[in-house]
Amino acid sequence: MTEADRSAGGACCGGPQACVFTKAIVAREAGCEMSRRGSVGERDLVACTSPVAHTNCTTLAALLRERSTFALKLPRAGAPMVHAKALQLQCGGVRALHRALHGADATAPPDVHRLVGLAHERWGSLLDAPWGDIVPALAAWQPRRRHRPRV
């Protein structure tokens, strides 16, 4: 696993093709046509089937972390990130990019690979994405509330 995978909050113990957005996919906040799910024991694993898609997602994850470090109060690059912040970075980042591309009518879980492709078509590069709109939407993302059982 590369340093970019670790710093982007990717899978902690996956192989070299572990999906960068594993947390978002397992949480069902995102999907990816290039991913393959599996499990080892009780642990869910998500692998990327395309080296090009893996590189693109690694770039997106690194940009999400870089651009939202201050807003999310993330630790310095290379330092481990707590699960909740990694989840917010991945889920909120994918949702915010989806909203930037499709407007506020983002209902179904977005496909990460397609989002990256659309971003390249629309802006030419992920660097040219409207980060001023994406970062606040990413920071506003909240996980689903757990239902407390009635006693």
C-alpha cells in the first residue's frame, strides 16, 4: 500500500489494489463499477480491478485530504486518521463531488469511478474542480444516526 493510500484514509490492511474508498463503499454511501467486494472472516474487503481507476481515486482522495485538512481539523499528512474523520473524508468527499457535478438532487449513492471521469470531462482535471463548493459540503456531511432500540 502506498503512502497516498494511507494518508487518504484507504483500507488499512489491503493489498496494493485495495480500494481507496473502501469505507464509503462498505458504508453504502458510494459505489464503484471497478470494485470487487470480498471478506476475510468478519472483515469486509474492497479491491479495485483497474490500475488506472486506482490511480485516479488515489489522486482524488489525496486532493480531498489536502483541500479539507483545515476544515476537518485533520492530522498532518502521513499521520493516522481516526475512523470517523476518514469516513467523513471519503463519504462526504464523494457526496460533495457528486453534488458539484449534478446539483443538489443527489439521491442514489454515487459511483466513484464515474464521478472521477465526469470531473475530468467537465473541468479537465481534478485540480480545477470547484473546491470552494466541495470542501464546505464535505465538512457538512454527517453519518446516518443509529436507531436506539426501544426498551
